[in-house]
Amino acid sequence: MAPKCAPETDPQSTLRAGLPDRYLTPEDIASLMSVPLETVYAWRRKRTGPPGFRVGKHVRYDPAEVRAYVTQLKSLDRVAA
């Protein structure tokens, strides 16, 4: 019996509906925010993006912290407008 594959979803609808219940990869962040992967790496180097953490040599992001980061960006944008 072949394993079931998860259906493809629109990254923005995933972000609106709620982030996955797992730690996110840099590729997940790039897809969710529709930015190049190199942008995510630049954010990490400059410490300007969502906070990540290392698991060995791999970088992961806590979905709750990503949500807080997006909420902070939205509120800053509203204040600036």
C-alpha cells in the first residue's frame, strides 16, 4: 500500500488558517511569505526576520514565533500608515 501524500496547499491560505503543528524549515518560511530562500537566510544573518533556532546543523522556526513576528509586522505597518 502506497503512503498517502498530503495535498498541496496555497502557502498564504496556510498562514491565514493557522500554521502547521510542526517546526518550520527555512524553505517553509520562504514559501509562506513568498520570498526567495536567500531572503530568509539574509533575515537570519541580520537578525531581522522571525527568530529561528538550530537543531544540529539545521535551522527551524517555531510556528508560534512566526505568527507573533507576522502580527508585529502588521501592527508596525498600521502605525506607519
